[in-house]
Amino acid sequence: MKKHLIYLILLISIWSCKKDNITVQEPEPEPRTKDSVSLISVLFEAKYNAGKITKDISGIISGDEIKVLIPDFANNKKFVASFITHNARITVNDTIQISGTTATDFSKPVLYKLTSEKGTTKTYKFLLKNFTGIPILHLSTEGGNDIVSKDVYLNGSLIVNTNTLYEQAKTTIPLQVKGRGNSTWGMEKKPYRLKFTDKTPMLGMPTAKNWVLLANYSDKTLLRTSTAFEFGTKIGADFTPQGRPVELVLNGKYKGSYFLTSQVEVNENRVNIPELKKSNTSAEEITGGYLLEQDERRDEPNRFETEKRKLPFTIKSPEDITPAQFTYIKNYMQQTEDAIFSEDFADPEKGYNKYINTESFINWFIVQEIMKNQDAKVFSSIFYYKNRGGKLGLGPLWDFDLAAGNVDYSDARYSTGWWIKDGPWFSRLFQDPNFSAKVKARWNALKNKEIKDITASIDQNAAYINLSQRKNFEEWKILDKKVWPNPVAYGTYSAEVAQLKTWLSARITWLDVEINKF
């Protein structure tokens, strides 16, 4: 009993010692909230932007970018934004922005800098676009006069709204304007020729005075010419023009979705060959440069035709050609045709190779044959150039509204069958196995990338102009009507684009089989 009592006393003593040494843990402090800033909402309220918008427009915030689309085509760029931020004030170029008060010029992308009291910052890029989001050209004539002639220029001016897509140093441009085109001038939606007072770069395209606005009225995809130009550029077809989809507002009235592109001319940024002057008469100088068009209309003063195939050529440059220069280029074209149809035409030294740039001809052929361009077989817009001291080349590409099946009066409507290959000079060139082999090699070098990418490019470009085409066909209600020379009216824009892709896919498949038979 005594022994048990001693054990009990010892246990109590040990427990008491442990209790005295217990460490009480302090609760962990709450973590400090990290200093952060953010933009919660952006709104353009009609009450703060009177005369510019009639209802509130919400901005879309995605990552570090803010986008606002103003539905009107008026060239309004100065707006008051209302906004809500988290833990921040906003500055633009060190100027504090007050919600619902500060008017900001959104002509170019604006950087919204958010800053907290503790100095934490975040920057948003603010993009404001008008109408459909693509560039808008505001074209005005003196007195608001209508453009009724292809021959007489009217004085006017152009205001360029890039919609933040391009750098544009000069946005107000004095110019002259007139109509252009042949069959297209007779259509309701008119094409135009612009002549700037001074050379000016346009929407990221190089400096020039002369520009063209293509209406694409009968091409309801609005994409045939741009598709051909884009493909031609990728494969290096000589002097392929650049172009930009734009909205045209003429004397304050919306005219539709247009394609702004280069005038075909000799220029360091267009057909880059020497501009022949009257004084260029030496044996070397007189060899170039020349720009010619094969044109069955035969309505230009400086023209001639070849003897064997009676091909009509118009001299586009030089415009003020001397008799000696005229004689030189006429003789050169005849010598070229004579060589093509000679008995030893395939001889690399005596035949056509002496006169033509074969690679240039092949690139041009591939673009035109894929597109099965109605006019490019023999009729018009078949441009040739001759550089100084060089051979004859084909280019630039031009005029694809009657291409890719958009014609109802010839076999160019169908995705199968040769077209350009059966033209007067090409039909002979293909009788040379070496020329055919070069076409085959070039085709196979392109087909898995550049040719394959054509339909994907159409999808991308159709998406880019999606809002634009909607406005265009609200203005021109023709989707369910056949416009000359449409073989079929497909009823909707998406159906037109789908048909173009289907036609081109079938065309490329047919050509791949046939070319690989060479």
C-alpha cells in the first residue's frame, strides 16, 4: 500500500512539471492583401457624348486590351468614357482621367495607365473603332458634285480613318477623282480612280499618287481579287499589287465595301522598272522599261498587233513614247512571237527562252489558271513588262472579278478544264517538254503550302470583312439576284464564300492531277 502511494505521488509530480512547460501557440497573422489594380468596366454614355452616339456603348475588356465599336461611320474619335476601377486612378500621357468627364482623342490606340496609391501599375491598350472596324475613306468632291465621267477628274479631298489598324501620317489628302473600269463602270456600285496631289503612303502600302477603288459589285464574296493578289504575293508573281478592304463614304453617303489597291503603272513601288524618257535613245537605254497590256478593246492610241496571232498590245508606259521607242518594243514583241512559233522554239539559245523570263511566265500562269480568270486567256488586263536590258515578263496580276467560276458565258465557269494553257502563246509554250516540266516542278513546290493555304486565307479574310459585307449588302440588296455575269445567285454571303472555296478546291484538285501528267 505504501509502495502504491509513492508511485502515485511521483506520477502527479511528473504531470505537474509537464503542464508547467506547455507552449501556447500564437494564432498566425492574417496574410496581407497583395496590392493590385484592375479595370472593371468601361462605358460610353450617350448623355456625356451628345451628338456622337444615341445610346450607351459598352467596352469589351479582354486581358489588357479594351475595345469599343462606335456603330456610325462619322469620323468621330473624341469621346468621354465612364469607367469603374479597382484600387486605381487612370492616366493617359500623365493626364488624370475623370470618369464621365475627361474627353480623350482615340484616333490612335490610347494607353490607359492604372496606378494604386502604393504605386502598383497596370496598362491597358484602348482601341476605338468606327462602323465596321476596317478603315473608312471619306471621299468628298468640290461642291458635292457627282462623279459621272471616266475621263474628267473632279477636285476633292480624302479623309482617312484607319480605325487604329495602320500608321497613317497624312489623314487629309487633296486629290482628283474620276470613274474607272469598263463593264464595271456600267454597274450600280461604281469603281473610282484617285489621283493624289502629292505622293502619299496609304494604310501601310508604299508611297504613290495613283490609287484605285474597286467596287467588286458582281463578286459577291468581295474576295476574288484580294485572294489572287495575296496568293500572287506569296509565290512571288512579278509586281503583284497590294490592297486593303475599306469602307467608302462619298460626299457623306455610304457607298459600300471597296478594295483600295494600286494603279497599274511604272513606279518604284509598283512596276519597278526604269521610267523611259524621251531622251533614252541609246542602244542600252531604249531596251526598257516598257509596260504593255494585251487588250482586245483596241481603244488606245499607242497600240499595235502582232503578225502571227494578231495579238493587240497597248503601250501603258511610257505614255509619251517616241517613234524609235515604239518601233523597238513593237519589234521586240514580234521577235518574241516569232521565236515562240519557230521550228526551234524550244532551243534554249534561239527559241523563246532568248526573249521571255520563263519563271515570270510560270508564276503568272499558275495564279491565273487556278483562278481560271475569264479575261486573262486572251481578252484584257494581261500585263507585260520589259526591264532595261532584260527579258519580257508577265505582270502585274489584275482584274479577278470574273474569275473562280463567276461567269455565265464561257467554260471559265467550270472548275475543270484548261483555260490559260489554251491561250495563244501558252498553248505553244506547253509543247516544249522542258517548259511543262518547269511548270510541274513549280506547282509541286507550291502545292503543300501556298496553294493549300488559299482556302484558309479566304476564311480569314471573310471573317475580317464580316461586318463590312453586312453593311455592304444592306446598301446593295443583290445577294438573291443574279448580277451580270453571275451564273447563280446563292442567296447569302456565307453561301457565296462557301461556293468560292468549293470551286477553288475542286479546281486545285483537277489541276494537280493534270499538271502531274506532264
